[in-house]
Amino acid sequence: MDNNNSNTSLLSRAECNALRGLAIIGIFLHNYCHWLGPIVKENEYTFSQHNVDWLQQVLYSADALLPVHLISFFGHYGVPVFLFLSAYGLEQKYGREEKKVAPLNFVKYHYLKLFKMMVAGFIAFTMIDAITPGRFHYNVLEIVAQMFMFNNLLPNPDDVIWPGPYWYFGLMLQIYIVYRAFIYKRHWGFTLALIVICSAAQAFCAPESAELNWLRYNCIGGILPFCMGIFIARFCHVAHKKNVYLGMFIASTLLIYLCSMDYASWYVVPILICVASISLVKILPQTINGWLEWMGSISAALFVCHPITRKIFIPISRHGDIYTGLLLYIIANVGVAWLFKQIISKIPNPKKIA
């Protein structure tokens, strides 16, 4: 995702990197914890009242596994933060340029950037997957769909995207196409219309329907936080005092919990997550933000490698040593991500857009 260099913008480059760090921590921890049988499951693509009731039960009778439950239920909301940052960066980079970017060149450039990030991880994952228990049986269409990032569009994406987190690449390719076609250098009304249309499409679906699941695997489900990033990049340039951000963080955190309890309000949780995340990096001490910035610097590599390490360490937690497996997974991920960053950096960058 593209960084912001403007001194008049709401978020500095360092704060954007800290947000990336915060988001990737949530994502890679969630993608481990929610694989564990006795742990609360999330409402990511569909809304299950059972999962909400399960969360409330573990909150009322909290034990040593409570952090794992909370990460499993809420950690996937790192994705909306990345969508927000993508929109924010795109608008900062392209929205203010006078020269227009050709649509095909724009899509090709961003596809190649995604492919560069994805391919190293996918190659390594398929080799690890082939020699560990629970091997996935790919067919030709599923492999081609992953390479060209259209597997989100296939029926029953839960069953065809492997490793699961790689659905994000297809989502981002769609988001880039939507940005260039409907948002880039257009009136804000187009962005608002996208929010209304995509929200309505989801609102007509049943909470646990296959239709809602498919929509939320694709760009329709990610438009809300993405468009929030567009609006903030265009119109919000005023930074507040720390006590204001503290109040925003407390209020948005409370609303995240309350809105997660009901299907109708569940749709706005991604926006609240973005507000809470922005407020948090505004109030955290510089020491912690500096650490989050470093995590943000390896976030792309961490994203592509964490399914590999998960496949190796998850049996430890499944056999009862939950925190032992989780700690080994965290340590291995940070080390492997640093190595992957070096590998990805050796792959040639796509030519800049003319």
C-alpha cells in the first residue's frame, strides 16, 4: 500500500506504517487462533448468532484462553484497516496528480505488484502443504485462479481458496479496478453511491447465506472501509489533541463490541475498527509506535508467509499446548517474514505507470 507524504494529511507516513503493523498483528494471530476447535469463531463473511452467544459466554466465564478467544473473534478486522490504508494511499498518490493514469496500465501495474508479493509465498506454501498432513487437492482451475487472482469469483470460495488468507489478493485486484473505474478523479458522489449500492446488496442477504458469504469475499464486502479511506484522504486534514483521540478510542471500542452483537449493526463495525485503530496509534507512546512501524515494514512478507508457519505449528496447539504452539508460531513468523522480505525484494519491480 502506498504511503502518504503530505504534511497536511491526517496520517503521517510513520502512523500509516504503525497502522499496518497493528493490522497485520491482528490478521496473522487471528488466522492461527480461529483454527483451534475450542476457540470462539469469528463473524467475518457471514453473521452467526451462535458465535456471538459463544463470545458472550466466554466473556462471562473468562479463563486463561480469553485472549485467544478475543483474537479469534476480532483479529480478522485487520483487513478493513488494510483496505482503509490502501484507499488512503491511492488517493494521496494518484488523486492529486494532474496527469491521468491509463486504466489498463494502472491495473497491470498493481496486479504485478500483488503478484510479486504473492508468488513467493504461494510456491513455498504448496511445497509445505504437500508434505504435511491435511494436504489440499488443487485442480487446474484453482491454481490458475490464484495466479490471476480471480478465485474469489468462483462459487463457494471457502472451498477453493487455499491457503485461505490469499483471498485478499483477489479482493485487492478488484479494489484497484473499482478505484480506477469509479473513484479516481471523480466527484465524491460516485464514492457515496458505491457505499449505498454495496451496502444494499449485502442487506438483502440472510445473515448466514451463501450469497452474503460470496459478496463479502469480493470487493462489495470491502467497499465501506475502502471508501472511508477515500473520504479521509480527500477531506480530513485536521489532527486533534491526544485527549480527543483517547475519547474516540474508548467510544469506538465500546461500539465495536455492541455493534458486533447484532446483524444490522455488524455492517458498520469495519468503520469503527478503523476509527479505533487510527485513534490508538495517535495516543500510543512513540516507543510502541516505533515497534508497530517495524512490524508494518514487514507486513507484506508476514502476510504471505504466515499460512506456511501455521501449517507447521498448529498441531502443537491442537494437541493441547495452545500457548506453546502460538508462541512458536509468532517467533517463527517474524523470522521467516524477514527472510521473505529479502526474497521479495529480489524480484524485479513492475515498471512505473507511464
